[in-house]
Amino acid sequence: MKVGILGGGLAGLASASFLKHDFEILEKNNEYGGLCRSFTERGFTFDYGGGHIIFSKDKKILEIMIRKLGKNVVKRKRNTKIFFKGRYVKYPFENGLSDLSRRDNAECLYTYVENWLKSRRRKVREPRNFREWMYRTFGKGITEKYLIPYNRKVWNFDPGQMSVDWVRDRVPQPPVEDVIKSSLGVQTEGYTHQLYFYYPKVGGIYSFIRSFARGLRNKITLGFDVKHVRKEGNKWIVSDGKIEKMFDRIISTIPIENLVDAYRGAPKDVKQAADGLKHNSLITVLLGFDIRKMNDIHWLYFPREEEGLFNKVCFPFNNSPEVVPRGKSSAIVEITCSPEGKVWKMKEEKLIEHVVDKLHDLKVIKKKTVCFSKVAKSDHAYVINDLDYERNTKILRRFFSDEGVVLCGRFSEFKYLGMDATVKSAMEKSEQVNRIHPSV
């Protein structure tokens, strides 16, 4: 049996690695890896798709990911901050209240505890959207000072128009004891599954991708843009408009709206559901600095609109010193935007100028030390869970399940999956195919 895998990003490569059948990966671009690609130029190694790190709550998946890197791995303890009113506040925000001014600290603590007491007395209604969930979970102070402005920036979407189901597993509610201790200056840690993380020693996150691709390269077809998918009897025919390929099963990791466009005979409600999906694009401004170890921060959040278009700055040289030339530092600046929107269409030199000027004005960098700059763009970066998300995705998943197409990965399943969840999904979906079609 031969399986056609549409898309050669992490989901596609990982799916192939768990299959017990023959397969071929069809990748649109001339390089596999998707959002997890990296490049090296003038001694600087950057990840195209933002500040990737390796971590997971799932110990089995984490073990698989680390094992893939072999000896090419470093382990780090997270040092992450939030830039707030000129202060470097410990991340997560609720674990860094003592870094705030006394007024902001007091307001955040008071409204958090007030809301916690109301919740225990069942005097707070269940949240109907993401905005209400933030107020319900963190209280007015933390929500209005940090969470709402940051989430407006990172999602480029009104939190009041976003659903709430997706966030419960991603943002745990901190114990009230930790928030009180944080306010008093007693050290506490949040998001402990991410407190320690791993990263390739050399090669950037692409080293992780290459570890999945090792041994598969003669089964990866690059430059194959899937235009048509149809079923003929028990076979699947996939075409780029020039060449047709035949498979017994299909695993799709390409964006689901692209699959719908290519799929012969997709009904009207399926097309409407695909048209109703929303996603964000990502611009990364990649900077090199002629200064040794400019800070000791792994990544830094920028929640406030006046600080700049960017919402996050990662410092990959603190993940591994091997990703910069000796005596240099580097930064990956992330800007979330609408596909084909005003920011997406900005000229590269204007994006670089904006980022460098803003970070210099905020005293995060010194403009004169910038010795390298480049811009990278990723059209599909983040799934937006709007209020119609559940209805639309249910229609799409049911249709392709009934058709026998396996969906895997962030934009095929249309779920906000991190790298670990993507690897887990790939393993589960491939094992599903292996069970249904046992290898001889």
C-alpha cells in the first residue's frame, strides 16, 4: 500500500516517520520544513517561523523529540520577560506582579483575588468568548493591563469575537497562593511544562526537521503544488496540473481551505465552511548585532500597541551560542498580521526601520550595533478560533473523515497545535492508518 502525504512540513515528515507503509511526500515549496525552516547567512542562523523551542507536557512526545536531535541538543531554563511600561516583568505576568509599580501590582492582586472569591461562590457566569474568559480567570487588572492588549496584538483579532474552548488547555489558571506570593516578591513559576526547554545546538530548528527527514529524502517530491485531488474507485489521484500521482490512502497536512479548493466534488456547505475559516500571517524581522551577549533573555513580550507592531522578540543566541558568529548577538522579531493586509504589504526596508527604531527608543537595543537585517514572511502562521470556528471545523472534519482523508497538523486540522502536539497528532494519525491497513 502507498500513502500520499500532502505537505512536507513537520506534520508531513513526522507522519511519514511513523508509517509502516510506502509513501510519498508532496511539498509545494522547493524546501521541506514549512514554518520550521531555518537559514544561515554571514554566520547567523535564524528560524523563519519565529522563536521555536522544544517542550511538552507529554513526556513520551518530549522524549521522541529530544531523541530525534541526538547529541545536537541543549537544555535551557526559561528566562522570559514582558516589557511593560519600561519595566521587565517576569513571565507569566501573574508570576511577576512584584516587578510592577505598587499601584499596578495592588490593582492586579486585588481584582484577581476578588474574582477568585466570586468564582468560588459561583457569582461569575461561564464565559461565552475569549475576552470574558480572561476577565473570569484573571480579573480586571491583569486582563486590562496585559492580556487584552497582548492578545489583540498577537491574534490581530477582537478577543470578544474569539471562542473559548481552545484556550483552556493552553493557559492554565494559576493557584491564588502563587499570585499572592508573586505580588509580595516571593518567587513562583507558571507554565512549568515550559520552564525548561530544549533547542538544537547547531543549525536552528531546521536541525529538528532534518532529523525527521533523514532517510526519507528520496520519498520527498519538492515543487509539487497540489491542485487537484479526486477518488477513482479505491485509488486517490493527486495532481499539480501537470503530473498525476496515484495512492491508496491520503494524509493531508496542507491548509484545509487549499485541500477543499483542490478536492473534486466538495459540496457547497464544505466550501462555505472553508471560506469561513480565519488565519493570521507572520512577519519575522531578523537582526544581528555587533555586540557580545546583549542580554540573557530568551524571549520578550510587547503587549502595548504604542511599543510597535511586534508582539514578541526572541533572542536565539541565548538558546545556543552556535547560532551567531563569535562576539555577536541576534534577535527574531515577530509581527502578526492579516494575510494581504496593510502590514503584510509593507516594504522590507520600512519593516526593518520600524522595528529597529522602536526597539532602540525602548532601550532594548542600540541601533548602531545592528550589523545584519532581513525579513521573512509566512502566509499561514496562526489559526484564529473565532465564534464560528467550531461549526466550520466540524463540517470540514466530518466531510473528510467520511471521504477517508486523514487530516494532520495545524492548518489541516485547523487547530492551534504546537510542535509537540503536531508530532503527537502525526503519530496518532499514522498509527490509525497502520491499524486499518496492517503491513504484510
